[in-house]
Amino acid sequence: MLRLQNIQTYYGNIQALKDVTIDIEEGEIVTLIGANGAGKTTTLMSISGITPPRRGEIFFRGSPIHQMKPEAIVKLGICQVPEGRRIFPDMSVVENLEMGAFLRNDKANIKSDLEMVFDLFPILEQRRTQSGGTLSGGEQQMLAISRALMARPRLLLLDEPSLGLAPLIIQQIFEIIKKINQESGTTIFLVEQNANQALKLANRGYVMENGRITLVDDASALLENDDVRKAYLGL
């Protein structure tokens, strides 16, 4: 479904990604783990067109997207849930969700998708008229994921969904991510510092260090890899 081929992305003269190659098959959950500053978020920004690569190519369902604008990439079916959630704090829950469907005009399906996200996250239905900024951190993360789902993505990019959340909420968020993948078939590319949870959830994983992919394997194998266990799992 998605292929990054020898991606090099820069911030000015600083090279953040160094010949990054990643493949994601349709229906998979793939995770990218690594330390802070490794280049994980930049990888997602490169896919989304927010920080386009200077060299290399990105293909989505066989077509090149590395020179496309972010809004065109969203129209193709790629949606990113950014680190730190970044909801619209002064808008209500429903208004935030409607913004996720901004590029759509199929009103009947938008209404059914709204009910779908309320089924996934019942607390959001209870908070539907509440301003996004008054929600708890966990509720804001649920809203950010739901807003992306309102665009009906084929590929969902998740950037640190567990960041700053309590363990019980983290478990709930990861269970919902798995449910989204299993029930809708949405392909998920998950960037996550909580390597243990991410690898338990994913089919396959990539390890990134200093802007390079240093390891790729089935997620279950990475969980048993001694280097991964020492560096990222605290074992």
C-alpha cells in the first residue's frame, strides 16, 4: 500500500532522514520505534507532505505522492493524527469531528460515520457539545483519532498516541486502534515511544536510529530481540 524508497528529508541544512526505506502492506499495523529525535515524526511528516523529502520517492497504492500537497494526500486516503493531538480547542466535539469530514460532501455517510466514532468512543457522544479544550488528555486523543476517521482514511498515521496518558487510558487507546484495524480494515502506521505496547499491537516493526532504519522484522521477533529489549523495552 505504501512504499518509502531511499527518503532523505532535511530541515534547512540538517538531514533528518537518511535513505529511509519502509514498506507497508494493505491491512497491516506497522510500527516505527526509536528514541526521541530519531526521525520518527519526520517520517510521518514526509508521508503527509508537510515536510516533503528532498530526495527519494514515496508511493501510495503504486502512485507517487512525494511531490503532492498535503490536502491532495488527504484526498487520496492518508490521514495523520499528530503528536500532541492538536484538536481545535474552542470548537465543540461535534465541530471537531465535522472538520475531519471537511473534504467530503456525502452527508448521509458523514452522519453514519459520526455514529460510528461515537460507538468507538462513547465518552465523546456524552461530550458532543463540550469544547475540545475542556476534555481530558485521553478524551482529546480519542477526539483526534476520531477526527481523522471522519475522513475515511485508507491509511491512518498515528504519532505517539500514548504520549502523556495514564496507563489505563493507554490500554484503552491501543485496544481501539486494534479494533479500527480489524473491523474497518484500515491500514495503520504507528509511531510510538512505548515500544512494548506498539510491538504487541503491530504485525511488523521498524527501528529507527539517527534518521536511519537499523532493523526491520515481525513485531513478535523484535519483542524477543536482545538489542531491542535492552534499548527500548528496559529489559
